[in-house]
Amino acid sequence: MRRNTLVMVMLAVIALPAIADEKKAGKEKAKKGGRNVATQILKQLADVDLTEEQTEKIKAAGKAASVEMAKIRDEAGITGELMKKRAEAAKSLADSDKKGKQRNEAINEAAGLTKPQAEAMGKMNAVRAKFTKTVLATLTDAQKEKLPKQLQRAARPEKGKKPNKKKAAA
């Protein structure tokens, strides 16, 4: 259940602003294969004082994640219009009593997603979650303290799991 919540938070943090930016970017950018997911997270990390090396690692990881997500989207036939409908459905169900998987199913149904498209959205969320973990792994402890609230939750170790001190020291 906690994982579903984390995925939904990341979806809201990354996908909703990305959808809003898509309108501004116009059709040309969409034709080029979409936008690099690193753009949104780098905006959120503006106050974290990233090094040039960290920024480049995040951009490279974002490019790889964007390519993978675009492939998933294309294979499932998920259009920008469908993504917009899903974002609107998520917004309308924000105050719903439904949580986790049940909430996701309600959002997908309200947006008119087919079962394969809903599964593809889950795959895209997994790619996004992996990307976010990669980004957080590049940060120092001091930088993690400066994270915006949206990313602080993702930076905390999951309940019952101890942080890997070897990775933190690297």
C-alpha cells in the first residue's frame, strides 16, 4: 500500500506538471519523442545546489527513462489526449475515499483506459520510480535535507528496511 502511495505521489509530482508543460511546448516537441523526465525533477531540485556532474547524471538517466516510457506509451497506444484525461480523472478523484490500487483502477476507468493501457501506465510509473531512486542516489545527505516536500517522502527508506550505509557513503 505504501508503494502505491509513493507511485501516486511521484505520478502527481512528475506527470501532472509535465502534462501541463506539453501544451506550452506544442506539437513539435511531442513529435520528437516527448520530453526528458529529468527536466521536471531538475526544476524541483533547483534549491538543492547540484554539481555539474550530478546534473549530467540526472539528465542521462532522464533521457534513458524518457525513451523507455515513450516506448511503453507507443506500444500501448497511450496518446497525449489520454494522458490528459487520466490527469483530469486523478484530479477529480483526489478527495475520494479510495486509496492505492483501488484508486488507480477508478482513475483508469474514469479516463477510459483499456486494461493494456492501464498496465502500461503501471509500467511507466515503475520506470519513473526507478528514475527517481536513481536521482536520489546521486544526492549527498546535505542535499537530501534540502529536498522539496514532494521528494522527501521518496527519499525516506521504506518502513522495515534499513538504509544501505555503503551506498550512502558513496
